[in-house]
Amino acid sequence: MPASISVAIKNSINREGLRRILTDACFDVSESVSSLEDLQLVFHSDPEQHLLVVERDLLHAQFEENLEIIQRDHENLRIVVLTSAFDFDEMIAVYAAGAYAYFPDDVPYLSLVAVLQMVSNGQKVASHEAVDFLVNMPMTSLRSVDSSVVGTFNFRERELRVLEFLALGQPNKAISRELGINESAVKAAVKAILRKLGVENRTQAAVMARELVSSTAA
């Protein structure tokens, strides 16, 4: 039995185009809506094979929370997020919230169909943008940062421990779990790390953290 899919995309032309593509690919498109509020998520086939293809902008600023709420209410749902602007940090957060795929919305339609087929079989899928980013990051494992780095940037002990996990590209939720502290404390530490490193976002901090860790291990 083909996987059933709910589609949530604001633009009616894009939504209808995707609906037709998926129907032609033998997916059961059970609903096609323009907002999360209109979603019914009625499973017309095996509920363990139901997918939700959702436009990133419909998840709004609190996208992690919204994804977690949807996943909590429909634990077997497999969510695929389409974005107009790929962002590595956001991708990490999306997967951490339980999504199965995070892809640019201009992905070739045959590639998207292939992604959805893999997701329907229970696989989590990454885009080539994510792979390219990871390939270009220096190899490392979790190592301690030495005292010279601590002195240079005036890191506190908690910030230093969070920095080591940033070097591995770990999301806040994973860092929180590993260190046994709440996510708000991790977010505060990340904010302080960004300021002390003089970088603008988490991705830049992760790259710089990996360089610091690699240099101390050399």
C-alpha cells in the first residue's frame, strides 16, 4: 500500500503542483492545506507510513516547538520540512525535533519523490547541502580545550564544556542531555560563546570551536 501524505504549503500553485507530482508518483495525498491550523492528519493508510510535507515558513519562529507538538500528538508521523533558505543550524534543530528530512524547496521533483520514498520506509535523509557542509568541516573528536584557549577567550567552565560539544555539531537538546542541564542554560552558554568568539551565529561558532579543538590536539 502506498504511503499517505499530508501537504501543508501556503502558495496554492506550489501546493497543487506538489499534490499532482505526488499523486503521479503513486502516493496517497490525503490532504493538501495552506496552514497548520487546517491540518487534519487523517491517516487513510497504514498510520506508520503517513508523511507530512510542510513548508518551513508555516512553522513560524517557534518551529522547534511546533514540530515537537505535531510529533507528540502524532508519534508515528514522519515529517519532511521544505525550506526556501537552507540553514545548517536550523537543519540540526529540525532533525532534533523529530523530522525525517530537511530540504530546499527547489530540489528537483524526482529527487523529492525519492526522498519521500526513503522517508516512507523509515529512513532519515540529508540534503547535499548538509553533506557538503560536513565534508568541509575539519575532522575531530571530543577533546578538551587547553588552558591557553580558556585564558584567551575567558570561557567559564560550563561554556567550555558546551564549546566542546559545539565542535561536534551537537544541537542544544543533545548538549543538554549530555551535560545534564536544561536547554535554557545551554542557550545562555551558546550566546556567551558567540559573543566571546566574536562570531554571529552557531555555525561560525561550531567551525571555530573545531579549529580550536584541533589546534590544541596537534
